[in-house]
Amino acid sequence: MFDHVTTETKKMADNYYLVGLQHILLFERAWNLMGYENFMNALITDRIFIEELLDRITDYNIELAKHFVSLGVDAIRTGYDYGGQLNLQMSPTLWRQLFKPRLHKIWSVYRNAKVTVIHHSCGNIEEIIPDMIDIGLEMLHPVQPNARSLEHIANQFGHEIAFHGGIDTQKVLPFGTPKEVKHAVKECVKILGKNRQYVIAPSQEIMNDVPTANIVALLDGIQEYRY
């Protein structure tokens, strides 16, 4: 799995900031194995089995984390989606019981090695951001403006973590005008970047429904408003 990575990191280590990608970490790995509906039901009806499943996935990811550290990565981006458009996919209490301690074990491998921890989660996860900071989160990705308030996120957590994303891919980039795209870039830099801890980027991948003119406006806006 890592043969090509070992070769490439040796070539690039002197010139690039190397970010490992450890996605489909716990939640999504588990429901991919069981099926989403089966897993969500079992969270409540078969706790012993779920604990065992998550422990085994955690053990695997701890070893994977050690391997990323041995490769010399500067940062790691872990990821799986806790949130829906409006809220978490489970109660905060259930998340804290099942996922927080296991995520802490994985992130501790990186924090102990001075590797920056970035985490990706789509959706509205505001209720558990303090918990994630508590166990080692340093940068949050992707910060979706239609799922959470940029101002609230920045005011509440901007002094503790950095942000990556924020430029809307649900409405503005695919359906807005180039002027609206540039305005969105300006607002994200102003709001999320006020503590100078912000990676300017769209809130998700740029899909094929985004007009070329809007991609150009995005790049122009980044050049104009970054500081």
C-alpha cells in the first residue's frame, strides 16, 4: 500500500509540506462494512458488538498512523462525516462514548510525533468541535457555510484551531455569478482568516457543474484577497 509513497516522499520532502490522507477512519469504515442502516441500528441494539468492531478498526488505524509517522509526513488529514446538513448523525453523548476515546488514541500517535492533525467532516458538527479540540484537533476541514455559521465557528474556535475551506460549493460556485464567487472568497478570508490561520479553499471538491468562469473568479479572488 505504501511502496510508491515511500519513494515519492523522499523526492518531495525538501520542497513540499507533506500531508497524509487517512480517510474512512472509524464511523464510515464501520458502516461501510455493515451497511449504514444496520450499523446505525446496532449502535443502540448491539453495543457490545459495535464496541468490538470499533476497537478492531481503531487498532488497524493506530498501526496505519505509526506508518504515516515513519514516512515523515508533516500533517495528517483524517476524515469521516459525522454531520448531516442540520446536525450530527448521532447524539453527542453517543459520539463521546464510542468515537471520541478511539479517535484520541489515533490522533495521539500523531501529536506525540509533532505531526499536525487535520480532520475532515462534512455537515454540522458544532456540538463536538470542543471535544475534538480537547483530543488534539488543529485544523478543521471543510467548514461548509450552508451547514454551519462561518461567523459562529470563527468566533467560537478561531483562536484554537485553523480552518480549511469555507467557499460554498452547494450554491455559490455552481450557480452564482463570478462576482458572487469573488465576494464569497473575500468574506471567507475576512471571517475565517481573521486570526491568520486559514487555508483558502472551497468547502468541498469543485464538481463538473461549476462554470469555468467561476473557477477563474475563485482563483482571482484568492490572489486578490489573501494576505
